[in-house]
Amino acid sequence: MNDLELEITSKAYNDIEIISDYIAKDNKTAATKFIKLFYKTFKTLCKHPHLGKSREDFTYLDVKFYIVKKNYLIIYRIIDNKTLRILRILTTYQDVCSIL
């Protein structure tokens, strides 16, 4: 199977920026590492899109959740078995159900 194309929504880009800014207040190097980790994870998900889990207890939407570093959720959708669309990146401290 070929890797899926990566698509990142503007909300997901905004989420990355918010997370990075928050971490950078204490440690700019850690913030940069986190951004790199997210993009590395996106590549992994493009190769293995079914690593994430559906969470019907969170949402009825056809999305998958993948946990990064215990506290971050990458929320994505597979489109026509061709594209992996990153919808949001949220912390586990947020009310995920109400945001989706």
C-alpha cells in the first residue's frame, strides 16, 4: 500500500502553534522538538493510517485518535483511502467531546 497524502487543516496548524507557544514559554528547544515529533507522527500515520483508534464515546464522527506523549491527541480522518487529513491536535486536558 502506498503512503497516504498528508493534509493538515488550518485548525490543526493553529493547534500546533498554540501548543508550541505554550511549551516555548518554558523551553524553546522542547517546543521545537514537539513540533518535529508531531510531523514525524503524521508521516507514520500516513504509512500506517489504522494505528489510531475510533472513539465512539467521544464522537459519532468518522475520525481516529492517536495519542502522542500521553497528553496530546491527533485527530484525523482517512479520505477515500488516499488522504490522511489531520483535523485537530488537542491536549487531553481539553473537553474533546465539546470541541469536536
